[in-house]
Amino acid sequence: MRTVLITGATAGIGRAIAERFAREGHKLIITGRRAERLNELAQKLQADYKVDILPLHFDVRSKEEAQKAVGSLEGNWKQVDILINNAGLAVGLDPIQEGNIDDWERMIDTNIKGLLYISRAIAPQMVERKSGHIINVGSTAGRETYPKGNVYCATKHAVDSLSKAMRIDMLPYGIKVTQVRPGMVETEFSLVRFKGDEQKASDAYKGFKALEAEDVAEVTYYCTTLPEHVNVNDIEVTATAQANSFFKNV
Ligand code: NDP
Ligand code: 8X3
């Protein structure tokens, strides 16, 4: 039984990952901004799987909140064996000359700085114990840049770069670093990207069978089941109907 901290567990991929690990009997620290959803999920997982769940609601964009949340961990909760940096978002889909600067900042602050704040707070105890696994949720958008995806794609390229950098820095301590890169997954992602426009959000998945959050959770869980000497450095997973960021069988 291990302790797993999952950021962005109130919806989509993070929520599915939380359920996948709870099913296996692991202790979970689940995080997100929406306290009510987080508490409901904690109660559900506790009831369904009889596991210990600690909900911590905070905004990963705030260095102070992130440090305070991790600093509040007590006793056994301090030892995080697996950190899953999943919280993230795309906001807007505009050419660079029309981009909304606030949208850009939300993406950069969440997808890059948030991931860094949490990793900086959790990694030292892994280093001290010479044990641990950090999983960063990247994207196919971290490999390919698609039209109007500019800043979102740049943040996911940063996740790619940081995953490689962390793997080098963690090497002397035997800490695994994995990047999981999903293609299109039908979650609240597009609803957030299109600022609540349900039509635009559902159109994004029209005409093909996208991944479900549970598919990504399964792949993520798999990466944590391998022997001590084996690490999945980087894994890209798309729907069968999606070849890459540009080609879909619609
Ligand atoms: P969802 O919108 O369904 O879930 C996003 C999660 O991130 C929520 O739990 C949300 O919680 C959390 N989150 C967002 N901003 C913050 C913040 N500032 N502080 C704390 N938590 C935050 O999207 P997905 O599940 O699809 O996305 C999860 C990850 O997967 C993201 O990193 C995304 O980039 C990546 N991804 C998604 C793909 C897709 O097609 N869906 C494909 C490839 C990668 P709350 O709002 O409660 O704070
Ligand atoms: C999310 C997948 O293709 O919308 O990372 O960028 S995509």
C-alpha cells in the first residue's frame, strides 16, 4: 500500500486516477480547488474501497497555498510515494495575435508553475528516502503544436522538458519520473477551454470515439506496477481513432 498524491482530482483524468488507485487499496491525497467535489469524492472512495483519503483543496497557481497544503501533512501522510502532477487546463483557442493574455497566464501558472510548486514541495522527502515516483501528465500537445494551440502547446512542451529534467535530477536517488501524454480525452477539458460553451465542447469529440478518463487512469496505474528497476519514461496514449494532433478518423 502506497501513498499517492493526485493534483486535479475533482474531475476528469485526475478523478479517474484517484478511483483506480483507491480500487487497489492505496492511501490517497486528492487535491483541487472545488472543495465540495473533493470532499464528496473522498467520502465515495472511502465508502467504496475502505481506503484512507485526505482531501486538500487549494489552487496550484498559488505558491503559498501549495506550500501550506503540503506543509500541513502530518504523520504517515508526509511520506508521498507517488506524486501525480495532473492539474491543468487549456483556456481559449485563438491565434497568437488575438490571444487573451489572462488566458495565457492561467495556463502558464497552472500547467507549468503549479506543477513546479508541487514538485518542489514533495520531491525533497523522496530524495531523503531515496524512493518515489513522479508522474507528470503531459499531452500530445507537448510533442506537436496545432493551429491556435500556441500557449497550451507551449505549456505541455514545458511539461515534456521538465519531465526530462526531473528524470536527470532524480537519477542519483532512484526516483522514477514518468510522463504520460494523452491525446484527446472526453472530460471537462473542452468545456473549460471554451469557457462553458457546451456546444463547442461536445463538438470537439464529435464523429469519433475519444479516450475516456478511465483509459488514461489505467495506463497511469500500469506505470506504477513495474519492478523497481523498470521505469516508463514517456508514454503516449491516444484513441485508436486518433493518429496524432492532426489526424483523426472522423
Ligand atoms: P478536467 O477539466 O476534467 O480536470 C482538470 C482538473 O484540474 C480538475 O480537477 C481541476 O480542479 C484541476 N485544476 C485546474 N486548475 C487548477 C488549479 N488552478 N488548482 C488546482 N487544480 C486545478 O480536465 P482533464 O482531466 O482532461 O485534464 C487533466 C490533465 O490532463 C491536464 O493537465 C490536461 O492538460 C491534461 N490532458 C488532457 C487531455 C484531454 O483531452 N482532456 C489530453 C491531454 C492532456 P478544480 O477546477 O476543482 O481546481
Ligand atoms: C489535450 C489534447 O489535442 O486538445 O492536451 O491538445 S489537445
